[in-house]
Amino acid sequence: MPAVRPTALLAMALTAAAPPSAGTPVSFLACPVAQDTGPDSDLCFFVEHDGQRYSLTNPVDYASAQLHHQVLVEGRVNDGPAPCGGLSVEGRFSVMPEIDPACDRIVPATPGMAYGPNAVSAERKAAASAMLARVEADPALSIRPIYKDAAPEPAPTPPFLPRNLAVYYPFDSDRGSLGDMIALMALVRYAQATHAHVTIRATRGQSRLDDGRLLSEAPGLARQRADKLRHIITGLGLDPARLTTDFDEGPAMAGGWPSRRGDIRVEPANRGR
Amino acid sequence: MTSTSRLRLWPTTALIGAIACLSASIALSRPAPPDGAPRRPGAVGDTAGQVPAQTRQAQAVADTAPRGDGYGAADPSWWAPGEQRTMPAMADYADPSGRMQVLNADGPLASKGHPFFTPLGANGRACVTCHQPENGMGLSVATIDRRWAETQGKDPLFAAIDGSNCPSLPQGERASHALLLDRGLFRIFLPWPPRAADGTPIQPEFTIAVVSDPTTCNTDPTYGLHSANPMVSVFRRPRPLANTKYLTQLPHGVPPHEAFFYNDKSLLPKDPQTGQFVSLQLMADGREPTLRTQALEAAMTHLQASRKPTARQLDRIVAFERQIYAAQGVDGVAGALTGNGAPPGLGAASLRDGAPAWLGNNPVNKVFGSFAMWAKPASGESPAQSERRQSIVRGAELYYSRRFIIQDVGAYNDKGIGNPFKRSCASGCHNTLMMGMDLAPGFMDLGLNNLPWSNNRPDLPLFEITCSPTARPQAYLGRHIYTHDPGRALITGKCFDVGATMTQQLRALAGRAPYFANGSARSLRELVDFYDRRFNIGYAEQEKQDLVHFLEVL
């Protein structure tokens, strides 16, 4: 059998099916592929499914793809740019916790090819050069932090309205995202400042794949998520007496990624007027 | 895989044993928490959860080896416990690369009666025994070997409790102290199952079995896994007690990690005294949250104190540790590392004056600052000096900018950065300005402890870890792992933590070989070789030399 180069195979596969239109829902498991983007830039990730290449770039932090693990892709195809040479998906990616040794492919960079936002832009390179010139003039700057701590948040002012936060989770995990945890810290500060009562309600989810399979999260995960949120919120300083925790082991019937969540509601003691 | 005496300790068995042990009344035991309360590691008051069990073992070991007096006088570089000396505001000590600086920011310090320099327990050791100024407040294997020769093995440094491979071995024989003499490793004995902050057992997610143990301590009927006080013995290097403001400050500029672990977004532990979050950068396994609790554990275990140090003693130890800085001051070839025209990040004074806990991975703030002033020969330099300085510049550039693929590092690649991930040393794991450890606190399995990546270490115990089918697996090794040291998992009981340890500072390296938590690298060259192999970087010979020259001046 004649040798066939992987790139040729990929090209054949990509011509086999028409790309799904924007808005098409997708839900599938696949091995991520790491795409090198050159010596001075990071890698990006994509998956191949049903003859299509989907980008896994710019995910919520916990969803950064990992070789040796399948990724659960859930969302809708959008018609934005195609980073990493694949269709972009608006939704969530989940790194599956179990090891899959078959997911072990790194594609070398093709010289001259642009891979999207992960590549270092000319603007960033120019800004870096300007900063380096400053350091060259004054080397002591190189050990003085150029960034500053963020200014303290101003105290909230009336009216003190209820606030909500939905923390979404990867499949079979209680790890919140970096962005959600920053938002949660702000929410707890608000709850403390307004003497609010806080309610947590966590669920475990279920996802229907395009091939008909049903994936359910592990029993007990809703409680685990609720307990972890409770520990975080009280650890950040909220009086446990002002906190109510609830969970639903359901699972939510095939609700997809939105069904893997913890909802936090803050009800201030009064509107402050 | 060689399989010798294979002992498996199931958590339930261990729990029963541990609970039975807890019935023994000891000064450090505390009441159990209410039913259903979460069990997490940490400390209550001054004492972390594992300390009562450790104390029982430490108290059970009689220090029977003959001890000598006055050895310090014969060796002016060695600080012997109880000696009356004055530590100057700035001292320097010869090391294999030149001279190391040790700076007391609060000025000269008299050791007389100071608890850091005073034996607090039965074996004659003090804190200074394992945190020697000449080694940048750490302890090099060269110093250990010298003490062995000078004292015929009678220095308290070689105390049976942890200065030998196991207390049950014949003390005073070189073979019984082989790990300390060859690799600078002390025995760290940790209760199994792990203990929560309140001292109650944590139900671990895995079983641990001894595959082989040349030290004999994990299979020892008195000190091992099946003893009445079940313990896992692992062997680790002491971390230097200098530059601690960088280790205890919560990270700036990386929200929300001033309150959260990076890898699983759970909360950081808290200082039991202040209630504030702690960065957990002090110890390889993070078992002690603060300098104060670390000092107490060290007193009860390494020093075999029969009672807790007083609050006043702990205050003085911590105050001393907060103001001491160590860094290389002179390179034997490159010359003075401080003063006009020198790189601004070198020398102990730069550490005293530096801002702690900031990222050093942007174009302005590179971890150890600029070295550009050495890129070209300067007037007055000898050819050898110029050549070395240019090599250091090249080494810095490799450290700062040479990207390589970082793959399958447990508790790191899976923390949300992707596997693989392409970064340089400085923009990846060693990014803290002035110090070089990972700023956002987190543990990682670089591959030093777990097979298949670890260096060949037949001198260390080898454990088989079998995780529960319902536990979250170690990200790249799964639920069945062979390890020389389960690391953080011995504290948390978590499968995904197996083999993970905290990155450490990269200052004052030249005087405190060997390197890595288990002493795997006897030299900085071996350290570079490990990374080159582990991550398939492909450094050229000249690049390796440049990196070593760079690390030597830190």
C-alpha cells in the first residue's frame, strides 16, 4: 500500500462533507489534535469530526484541550473566523477525565501559515520592542513590577438589588473557571457589604451526543459542586448563617453543558434606601 | 519492575490503626470536628494535622548515638547549635562557583539564646543545623559529608530520627545514613492515612503499597506502614530558609489566585493565626501553611522536642526567617555580581529591596532582570571574564525565551493551560520575579517522583499507588502509579496529587547542591540534563553550559 501523508488524508477528509452552517448544534466526543504554530508561538488545538475540522481555541480556561484525553464539544457552529484552521464553536468544551492514549497527535507547524489569535501579533511584538528599549535605557526597571494591583472595588451603593451568578462546569468536574471564580469573589464581597442572604443550587448534567449516546455525570456530583461552592463562599468570608445550599442530582435530562452548573443568588437584606 | 516485599495498606485498615493510635493521649491532640464536616489539610492554632502522629514517632526514637561537643570550633564555616556567635549584617561564604552572600536585613544578630540557633529538643539539633548560612540557609551534600568526616558521624545532624535511612538501622554506620550522605536527603515521616487540619484522618482516594524499600523504613515494624502508628517515609531535601518574603506573599496580578489554587480552583488554606490565605510555597508538599507552623513541626520532628516551643520562641524564629536573604555574590570567573554595571537582579541586597510575588514573564520584568549590560565586553574585563559574562547572558536568554513543549506534567498541564503547552522556563513554571518559582501557587508532577519520568533511583523507596475507580485520576498516569514519593497526595489523599510537589526558589543555588526535592540532580548540569531529557528540548552542549553558568550566578 502506498504511503499516504497525513496532510493528504486530512485534505481528503475535509472535502468529504460540506461544512455545517452557522447555528448548527454539535455535541460529540473526539480526540484533540495539537497544532504547532511555530517556534515563537504557542500551540493551538482542533478536533476532526464527521469530516469537519473544529477549532478548540479560546475556550474557558478549564477546557484547554489535553492530549491523552478526549474532549466533549457542545455548542453551535458560528460563522466567525476559523482559528487553528477549524470551524469555531460557540459553547463549551470539556476535557474528559479518563485517559485515552489514542489522543496523542501533534501536527508540526507549516511555515508561513497563520493559525489565528494564538500567534503573536505584529502589534504585540512592536509593543514588546518598545518596552525592551525602556529597559535597555534603565536596566533597574527590569526588576520593578510594571503592573499594579487593581484598585479596591468601591463599596456598593443603593439600591441593593439581587444578583445572580451561574457557574458552569466541565463534564464530571467541580472545577469552576477562572473567570467565574473572579466573579464569585466579587459576588461574595457584594453579599457581605449588603448583609445579603446567599442561596446555592447545584446540578449534575446530562448530554446527548450527535450519535445518540447519552452521557450522564457521576451521581453525587451536584452535592459535590454545592459543597465546594459553600466552602468557597464561606471561606471568602460570608457568614454560614447567611447561606442556604441545595442541590439536584437529577440529572437534568439531556440539558447539555448548561445543565452542569451551580447557581448562586444574592438577596440583599434590604434595598438600602 | 522488581517486586519485593509488597505490603498494601488499605485505607480502612489504616484508619482503624490510626484511630487506635489517636486514643493515646498526647499533648498535641485535639477534639474531632462535628460529623460531616469536610476534612482538609492545614493547621489549627500552631499545629498542622499531621504533627501529633509525627510527634509520637519522634518521641519513640531514642537518640542513642554518641554526640560530641565543640565541633563547631574546629570548622568556622559550620554553625553548631548553641554556639555563641554573631551573624553579621552581610556575610559571604565560599562555594564551588565563587562566594555566596547572606544578608541580615535587621542587622547583626547574636546567636546566644536565639531559638533558631539553640537546641530545642533531645537530639541536640537546632534549626540552623539544616539551614546553614554557608549554604544559603539550606544544606549542601558537600557540607554534610564534611561534617561526617569531621565528627565521625557524631554530629546531631546525623540523628537517627531522620538523619539516617531509618531509626532502626545501626546508627553511626555510613550505610545507615546513605541517603543523607549521598543525596542530602532527610527522612520525612507522614501519617497514613493523611490528617486533616484538626488531626482527624482523611479518607484517601488510593491505597499505597511498598514495592521495594532499600531504606527498610516503610516495612519496618516500628516505623513503617504497618506499625502501630502507620507512617509513610519519603526522603527530601531541606528547602533554604531565606528570601522568605517571596515565599509567603500571596501572588499579585493573577486573580483569583490570591485566594485559589490554580489547578482545581479550590481555596488556598489559611494562616490559622490571622485567618488570611497563604501561598503554600514553603514546603514541597505544602503541609505547613506558615513559617510559624513549619517551625513548630520541625521542632517536634527533626529536633525531637518533647514539648512545643513557646510562642516567644516561635515569634523569634519567624522574625529571623523573615529578614534573611541569600544569593550568589561573586562568580569565580565572571567576577562581582553586584555594584555598578552589574545585572540589577543579582546579589542578596536586590532580594531585600525587591517587590515580592509578581510575575516575571513579560518583556520588561524578566524573572531575574536584565543581563544585557554583559552582552558585550567591557573595559577592564579579562577575556575569560568577558566570555563567562556573555555565556551568562546567553543562558539568561535561553531561560527567558527558548520555548519548548511541556507535556504530561500532572497537576500542571491539566490546570487549564493545555497539554501540551509551549513556553520557556521563565514563562512556564519558573516565573516569579526575583525568585523563579511558579507564582500562582500550585503543585505539579514534573516527573521527578513518578515513573516513568523519574531518574533511576534504586536508593529510594518505590510505592505502588492504586486509586479508587471513582477518584479523579492523575491526569496522565491514571489510577495506577509507581512513585518514589507521592508528594502532595500524602497530605490531601487525592489521586490527582500523586507525585506533585511545589516548585521552589532558584536563588543561592551554587552553594546548596544537590537539586530537586529528592536530590536527583547532583549538579546544575544534571538539573539541566533532566529538563532536556524530560521535555526533549534538544539543548546543544554550549547551551547547556550557558544555562549552568546563568544558574550559578543566581
